[in-house]
Amino acid sequence: MGSNNEWSASSDGKTFDTKNPFNDQSLLSFSHATKDDVDRAVKAARKAFQTTWGNNIHATERAACESILDVLYKADE
């Protein structure tokens, strides 16, 4: 999984496979994020949004990103 410009496995090492629905063959394995992984990613995203990345993005793009984040937060409730 990608977070804070780094690729890493999930903190517990668990993965899940995606399968071809036609023949049930495994296509790819993905890290299965834990709550700690998500918390770490959110913390890194907030830091980026409040510093370098957030200061270098046009206001309309920033507003669009904030709207998307708002939808995601509400969906998670």
C-alpha cells in the first residue's frame, strides 16, 4: 500500500487476492490495511494537505479535494 510517498506491506502482513470472475484465477494480491495503517495514512495526508501540497495547489482544486474528502468522511460514519 502507498502512504507518505512510500510503499509498504500492511502492518499485520495480511493480503487479499483479486480473482478473475471468469475462471477464478488469482490476478493480484493487495495489502489489507489495518486500522493503524489507515490512521497512519490519514495523518500523512493531513500533514501534506496542511503543508507543502496544500500550499501549492490552486484554490479550486483544493476545494474539489476537500469536497471529495467530506463525502468520504460522511460515507465512513
